[in-house]
Amino acid sequence: MEYAWFNSYFPNIDPGTRTWLGFKTVLWILPPKILFTYFLLWGVDRGINRSRDIPWLVAATTVALAASIILYRVILVYYVVPVMLNNPWKEKGVFAMGRLLNGFVDISLVAACAVAMKFLRMSWQSRIREKKLLQEKLEAELKFLRSQTNPHFLFNTLNNIYALARKKSDDTADVVMKLSKLLRFMLYESRKERIPVSGEIRMIEDYLELEKIRYNERLTIRFEKDIDDSTQHIAPLLLLPFIENAFKHGASETRFDSFIHINVLLKEGLLKFCIENSKEENGDTTITDNIGLSNVRRQLELMYQEHTLEVDNQKDRFSVHLTINLNNDATISLPHY
């Protein structure tokens, strides 16, 4: 701006000299701008943290602005124009109204830009903090859901052991051994954010072996799997609640021969899990979520954006169809801003 003004007042000076004069002028009138800008930024911080001080801050800011404008004019009138520039134009007094207005605009523009940048920075930091808090909240919720899944599984399995113990079955000791193996998995593997699909499948197979001992020939279990990459990762204990549900509300409540059919297909990161179990023909087709199913629904919402879950409750059978894109990393998904 000063360079443009100097073009009309110093037409015979080379551009390099005009640039240097403009640069020196800017430096000399910079202190009042800096002082007021820092005062204004301090006032913004204080006003945000202590709203009761706002009336006092408004008055103090007005005084600070007036003092900055006067200092601005003093520097121009008593040094920049007469000494550095050799008075190329007729500079009026310090309190000339038009010149004061120019000083007000010049100082206010710099301060306003600084305050705008501060608010933008505060807004960005606030969004980052909000996102971090939401992340921590969802992670805590996920840990809570998993902590509910483990006791739920243990409770169901202990019921199985209790039933075998009442029958004085010779398989009781074998069941306890298999249970200890599954508990070892829950204590160590389930704490991880993700595990290989092979580990989840192995845990399911151990659980099925445990249940076969209880039901003997009364229950037909078919477990089919087609996996192209067993090292693909998945959230632990994500499929088990569906299988538990099939035993608890299917086989254990069926008086005659029953079945559970499980199919796991994994191709190029796309997991398709299907489970179907028989049930008594009681005519009730209402779908209700128990603890295990409601937990896994919420875990799916938190862990995988790309998934579908379909539950079909018919008179004589119950089926679940789950599809997950495992290539979409198992990280807690946050709302988009």
C-alpha cells in the first residue's frame, strides 16, 4: 500500500528505492499495530474464559485502540514523514480527523485478521478435541460390550457343565478342559483389537466340540467354511454370540432332533457368515435381541462401516446372515464432519 502511495509522491525515484522506503515505513508503524493486536488477542482469551469481564474488556479495548491510533499518528507525524521521507506531502497534526480514521482502518484491519485466524485455530482445535473425546467414548463403549460378552459366554458354558454334572456324565472332565482352553483365548486373544480369521474359526470349532459333548446325537451340527486368506484380521468374538444364540434358543429349547448349520465364506476380504438353527414351532416370529445379539450389533456399528446383518425368524427355524467388508480396517468409525 505504501509503495502505491509513494508512486505519486516520488515519481522520480527508482522502484528499488521506493520499495525500500515503503518497507521502512511499514516497519516504523508496525509497533502500534502489534501492541493493539496482542492486547485484543489477550482480551479475547480472557473474555472466553471469564465472561463476567466482558464489559471491562470492551472498555479497555476501546482505550487500547485509541492509544494505538495516537501512537501510530505520532510516529508518522514526528518521524516517518518529516525525517525519513523529508516531508513529501503536507502532513497534518496528530489529531487530524481524516488521518485518525486512516490509522483506525490500518490498525483494525491487522487486528481483525489476527482475531479471525485465532478463532479459526480455536475452532479447529475444538473439533479435534471433540473428535478425540468421541473416539475415547466409543472405545470405552466397545470395551464394555466385550466385557459383557465374556461373562455371557462363561455363564452359558457353566450351565452346560452343570447339566453334565447332574447327569454324572463321564464327559464332564473333558468339558472342563475344553472350557479352560476357550477361557485362555478370551483372556489373551479377545483383548486384542483384531485377530486373524483363523483364530476366530479355531475358537468356534472348540466351542462346537464343547457343545457336541452335551447334545450327543440329538443335535446335528454342520460347519462349512471356505476361506481364501486365513491371515485376514477380524474383531475377536464377533461371530460367537450368533452361535451361542443358536444353541441357547434353538437346540436347548427343542425337544426332538434339531440342527445348526454354519457357513463361513471369505473371499478377497469380504466375509459372509450364515447360521441357521431349528426351533420349536410355537408360532412366535417376533425378533428380540438378547444381550449377546444386541452387543454384537453395536460392535458392528462401531467397528465396521460396511456391513449388513439380516435376521430371519420363522416358525420352525431361525437364521442370521452377516456380511462384512474386512478390508475396511476394524477401527472405530466416527461421524463425519
